[in-house]
Amino acid sequence: MKQENSIFSRFEVKKYILTKNLKKDLPSSIVVFLVALPLCLGIALASGAPLFAGLLTGVIGGIVVASVSGSQLSVSGPAAGLTAIVLGAITQLGAYQTFLLAVVLAGGIQLILGFLKGGTIGNYFPSSVIEGMLAAIGLTLILKQLPHALGVDSDFFGDESFVQSDNENTFSAITSAFSNFGLAAIIISSISIAILLLWPKFKKLALVPAPLVVVIVGVLLVIAFQGTPYALDAKHMVEIPVVNSFSEFLGLFTMPDFSQITNSQVWVVAFTIAIVASLETLLSIEAIDKIDPIKRVSPTNRELMAQGTGNIVSGMLGGLPMTSVIVRSSANVNSGGRTKMSAIFHGCWLLLSLLFIPGIINMIPLACLAAILLVTGYKLARIELFKHMYHKGWDQFVPFVVTIIAVLLTDLLKGVAVGMLFSVFYLLRTNMRNPYFYKIHAEGNKKNLRIKLAEEVSFLNKAAIQVVLNKIPKETNVVIDGTNSRYIDPDVLETIFNFKHNAYTKGIIVTLENVKKQYIVPKLNDKFIEEIKN
């Protein structure tokens, strides 16, 4: 009876939480849907895949992945960072069905990585690099969406790379857009930005999501401009496949070709997709947890398994590989999303729009969607963030800025890799300066030097310790104290013992206190338990 009451109470709690957050999750899901719709289509187009594949991936990322994931705010779908890999893989493998098999296998590899606790790698991304990545995504959104806001839609909506598929780069595309702008698009995007900024300030009006108002106004303006010299062409609008019947809808699905399971190229593509998609997902999860107003921590291993499940389902039905995507997730956070129901609802809206209202969806101008992303980008790259990082010191500010520049000039993964290198440089610099504590006591004509080693001395401290030992003056009594050391790296131990062995040539007497000949790497759980006991 108690167990039944416990189950009932848990159900009531979940029901209460769902009802409480629904008023925020539902409007947020509409915003995410509006942002995801053109991105799914644009990424599919750039990947050389059917447009339906992009929408299908968005639906699966919303409904399947969000249901399995432990993250409350992450939104998954086709990622711009995978377009080059997908396009090359489809060409290399020769058939889309063969490529789908690679997607299924990539999902299986991600499941294995999740079971093997591969998600813990996400804990090693420095905060400064994650903050820099978020700011870079914000600036990228502003720079990439500006041409669309001006009515120049030559490149696909959602291209995040510096060098675009239309042979332009981020900055040349903006210059070209100012020379070929469309007045109607500028009017639509300007009014849309004004609505996004002013609408939430009126509490009574804020019950209706501002992005939904933007889309409605955008469609009305498109209708108003029809028949005038400023009318927008189809290339300036959202364009989803029009499905006239349920049988036609079923005909859009594609099955993978399992006869190619022994093809080595398929496995190479599968491992490539799995690794890149997993890294992008872990980066996105870390970034979204940073901007979560409730500061929840997402289980990264579970996220890898959720992504693996999503990729298996996507590959089986004819979709593209997916990741957790920062742009959609950021739009979710900035729109007030609170739980995973927002992502699930957004997947449902994608599916329903394809089935029932493709004609209306195709009337939405890209200019008003660009306005939504421009405002999202501004919130991610706000000036206050730069000031905050500057005040944290150069060791945080430099990797932050370098990550931003590198992401803007290359892509997400390369930019983060460059930022990581600078972060590691400052880490090494800090470790070299603070590997130990020491005191010098003078007694008559002799000097007594005590070097007190830290709790953990890693190989990163080796160079600094060598410098100090080499600078010890002749005829000095040296005590190297390892009393507080739980672990000393073998390389450091070798340096210490070699110094003791050769010190007599300089008249230096070395005494080792509580320095063992060998240390076992302490387990994290054992260390944690010991600290609790103490």
C-alpha cells in the first residue's frame, strides 16, 4: 500500500511540474520550431540530402532524443557542423541508402561510448573556452543572418562555416548583401526586431510569444507586398515539401542498405560521424548548462546514449545524423523553456506542419526568422559577458577571445581546439608557478632550505621543480618534504632522487621526508570518502 502511495505521489509531482512549466515550455517550443524549420531544410540542402531528411531529423531529435536525454534544455537535430562530412560521405559511398547504414552504425557507436562513460570528456572543457564558444556562436548568428535580414538569401539558411557554399565568406557575404539588399526584407526584419525587443515589455501582451507575432506580421507583410515591385520571391521564403496524401508521406521514408555492412568505407564514415557528432554534442551540453537559469547539470553519458538512439532511428527512417545544437538550444533558453517538453513539442510542430499546413509555412519570410536569430545572437554575445571575462584575468580572457576569433574564422570544432590549446598553455604556466611551497631558513654561514611539496604533484610540475633545484646555492641543507603529498608523478620522483644523488658535488646535503619511492594514483571516490571522514 505504501509503495502504491509512493508511485502515486511521484506521478502527482511530475504532473505538477509539467503543468507548472507548460506555460513556459509551450511558447518556447513554438520559437524553437520556427528557428529549427529553416535550419533543418538548409542543412539538408547543403548536405546533398532530400529536404524531407532534414525535417525528419528535426522531428526525431525533438521527440525521440529529448525523451531519452537527461538534459532539460538541449534541442537536437541536423547540425551545420556535419554538412561537409555528410556531403562527402554521400558522394564517397555512392548511394544515400548506404550512407543511412553508416548513420545507424554511428548511433550504435555512440551508445557504446555512453555505456563506456565516454561522456566524462565533457567535464574537461575549460569554462573560458565554453564561454568563448557561446559568444562566437552569437556573433556568428549576427554575421550570418545579417544578409538574410537584408533580403540576400543566396546561401543556405543556417550556414555556420566561415567559407560558404556560394564561394563567399562571412564578411564578403555581408558586403555583398549591402550592395544587393531588398527593401521589403529590410522592412520585415526591422519591424520583427522591434517587436522582439518591445513586445515582452508589455506584461499583458507577453502571454503571446513575440516570435509568433513576428511570424504572423511577416506573413501579412509578404501578402501586402504582393503585386508591388518589392514582392518577395520564393527563394526568400521558407520552403518545405508539400505532402498531398498520407501514402505520399510514407513514400518519403528511405531504408538503409544493410547489404553494405562489410564495406570498410561505411565503417570509416560511421566512426567519423560518431566522434564528431559526440564532440559537438558534449560541447553543446556544456554550453547550455552554462546558460541554464536554474543551473542544472546534464548527465553527459546519458546524452551520448540518447544521441545514439536518435541516430539509429534517423538512419533507419532516412534521416541525417544529428547532434545537440547550440543555436536551437540557445533559442529555447532565451525563450523561457524550462523542461524537455519544449524540445518534444517542437518536434511535434515540425511533424504537424509538414502534414497539415505546408502551404502556410511556405509563406513565412526568411527575413523575420533571421530577426529572431539576430536577437538570440545578441543575447549570447552581450557586452556584459566580455566585461565579465576581462575582469576574471588574462588566463581566462585570452582563451575566451582566441576561441571567439578561431570559431569565427574556421568552424566550431577547430575553433574550440585552438581555444583549448591556449587554455592548456595558461594551465601549464599556472602549474609551473605554483607546484609547491618552500621556506628558506638561514643559520650562520649555512642555509637551510625546506621545499614542502603540494598534495598532488603531476608531471606538469616537473619543469618548475627542476628550475628551483638547479638554482639552489652550494653548501645548502635541503629538506624535501612530501608529508602532505598523496601523489607524486614518477617523472618528478626521478628528478628528486637524481638531484639527491648528484647534490654532493656542490656540497649540498639533501634530506627526503616522507617521500616514497612509488605512489599509486588515488581513486576519485576514495579521495572523496577520505575527505568526508576528515
